[in-house]
Amino acid sequence: MPLLVLGQGRDLATERGVECPGELPAPSNPGLVERARAAKAALGNTVFILGHHYQRDEVIEFADVMGDSFKLAKEAAARPDAPYIVFCGVHFMAESADILTAKHQRVVLPDLAAGCSMADMAAIGQVEDAWDDLAEMGVTSDLIPVTYMNSSAAIKAFTGRHGGTVCTSSNARTAMMWAFDQRGGAEGWGKVLFLPDQHLGRNTAVRELGLSLEDCVVFDPHKPAGGLTREEVSAARVILWRGHCSVHGRFSLEAVEAARASIPGVMVIVHPECQHEVVQAADAVGSTEKIIATIAAAPDGTSWAVGTELNLVRRLATMFPKQHIAFLEKSVCYCSTMNRIDLPHLVWALESLVAGRVVNQISVDPDVAKWARVALDQMLALPGETSKD
């Protein structure tokens, strides 16, 4: 069953995704901090806690490593002496950690409701049906799937079975170029099925590879044959899955224009999961890690309007007090499912391990894990591979 997106509502017909509740959740009871410290101390080196950049500060305080999803999965794999991996992130991230870690290691997700709306927009049954539709339209012999790291293990396995690769937001350009080369022959006319984020796929194809917007079509799994004709599919270079990030999809061109009008000399930096018009209007575009590095390297006194998850933007303001950092949108928007991992859930997971109980273990089916690993290994083999999302 797909994990449900939290928030006040959703409209699958819009790019705005889930409505934001308007404020961050209240901090957890301070008394839980001592319990978390005690449990972590009791577990010692048997537990390794991973914290994604979008987590709350109260959770990040207990993380052994902070980073993006693929970096954290690789960090877990590099700690074979830790039998317990507690992943403070979302479901697909914990799946990747389970795939990449050793058999004796157990991956725990403190709250199983911590999902990803983008990943849930590409269910394996939908993708398999879409592939059948594309086969009927006669294009699969030229088609290579590329799936973003923000996808389920089942979608990664589908990609591996069909000769494709996984990508991060940092190496999407390299992955797409590699995929084109697999089927294009001398004419270089291969095609890519890009899953599940249409915006990262479009921004990569147009901004990074110089293709046109007309070279990209969107496959809508809620419409017969994706809402596309045989002629449209045949002419396309990139078939984009109709998915998006419910946080990054909220940023608008109007917000960029408002930031420029209200903040003198502001630099706008956004994640490539944002809509194409927002990315085109920004001064800088990059992965989570690149956003952090760019602001860190900027001269003191630089003003930034940052288009990414609110917990990270707030943390950036604390990390770099000599910079002027603002959230790009006026309305507050954080990753509501990521915020399911709070201190009460973390304490419960850690204290359960102290008591000898492994709760909320994430275990990927062995066959799914095998083929997902094929796609992940292909990404690791790409030229200039990077672990930054």
C-alpha cells in the first residue's frame, strides 16, 4: 500500500502538490532528549544513526552522519561493524540502505509512515503497464529507463531489469547521456524514460543537454497510453513520468520575482526538482549538497533566497550567520512525511533496540534487491559518479 502524503489536501491535477499546513510541528518534549542520549549511549557502536538534511534539528542532534539520501546509504554500507542502522529519512532511503548494506545489518525506519510523495507517484504496477503501452507504440527497443534515487526499490529493480540506471540530482546529466548512448547507435537517437520526477528530467534534458522542451513529453499514468499518441512518443527524446516533489513543486516564478523585488541584490538558488520556469529564473541551481556548498563559499553579507525544504533553509541560516538567508516562498513548506521522524519515534526505536527488539525493520525482497542493486551499480560505474542528491 502506498504511503499517504500528509497535509491539508492534495490535487493530482496540479503541480502545486500537497498544501502546506503553514507552520512547523511543535518541538518534542525536552525530557525525551535525555532518554535518547541514554539509549544511544547504551547501544554504543552497535547502532549507526543517519540523518537526512531535511530532518528536524532535534533529530539531527543524534545523527552520526548528516547528508543526502545516497550519501547516507553509502555511509551505512561503510559501517559493517554496526549491526543496527537507524535511518532518519523516508522509506525509499531506508530501502536503498538495506540493499547496499551487509546481510547481518538491520535497517530501522523510526516511523513507517515516513514516505515520499514523489516516489509514491510511480507505483510498480503503473510503470509496468506504461512499459507495455510504450512497447505497443513501438519505442521500447530504443528506450532506456533512468530512475531518480527518490523512487521505490521496486522501481529501481524495474530499471535494472530493463538495462537502465539510477541517478541523483548531481549526476542526472551523466546518467541521461549514458542512457542515450545505449540505444542510439551511430545516429545517437536513443530515448530515455525518466522516473519519477518530471521536473528533474526536463531540467536535465533542456538545461544540461541542450534539448528542447518539444523533445520532452509527459506520460500521465492516470490516462490511457499516458495521454500520448504514437507520433508524440516516436518523436520524443525523453519520456517524462508525471511525478513531482510536493515541496519543490510549490516554488513559483512569482516567488522568484517577489524575492528580487523585496531583497536588494538577492541571489536565488533552487533545487533542480523545481519547475522549469523557476529553475530558468534562478541564479544558481543544484543538489542539496551543492546548495550548502554554494552558500558556504559565498562572501559574507550575500543575500540568498533558497528554494528547498524549510528545515534545511532554517539550518543554513544558523550555519552561516554572516549571510542573509530567506526562504523563497512566503508560505511555509516543509517535507511533511520526512517530519514524521520526530524525537518520540527515534527514542522508541532506540529504546526498543536496547531492550533487544528490532522494530520497523526495512527488508527488501531479495529478487527486488538484486535487480535494484544492478541499477545502483550501473550508476556507480558512470563517469564521474557522485553521491550528492
